[in-house]
Amino acid sequence: MDEKTFQQKLAELMGEISTLPRGEREKLEKLAEKTKERHSQLRKTVTDLQESLDYLRLSIKYLMFDLEATRRENSYLRKMLEQQQGNEEEDEPGGDMI
């Protein structure tokens, strides 16, 4: 049920409650008011949850970006080490010059 429908139904309920005798009306008005408050709390909770999920999604995107950058950097550094080790082997004296 969307917000507009809820508010319409609650207004209809309050209208019906207003036609009841005073003793019954007060009890039901309190229940309707509590229902309205709980609905507001639930709406706030859902909104907070959606914001938390949005933040989590963004955090995951940043982590994935960082992971990919770290992998690229790791690969680049490994290649540099391999090239450096290859150059050191060529520069060693007493190699295949016999």
C-alpha cells in the first residue's frame, strides 16, 4: 500500500470512528493514532534502510575499484621485478662466454 492510499484509508477510518459513541470513539481514536505513529516510524526505518543500502552499494563500488587498481599495480610490479631479474642474470660475469 502506498502512502497516499494509507492516508486515505486512515482518514476514512477516522471519519467512521467519529460517528461512534464517545466511549468507543476515544478508544478507537487512540488506536488509530498509534497506527499512524507506527506507520511513520516504519516509513522512517525503511528510508534509513534504503540510505544504508545505497551507502553499502557505493562502498562496494569503491572497494571493487580499489581491488582492480591493486591487481593492476601488482601485475605491473611483478613484470618490473621479472625484467629486473632478467637484466641481473645477463650482467653476471662468467656466463656462457667460454
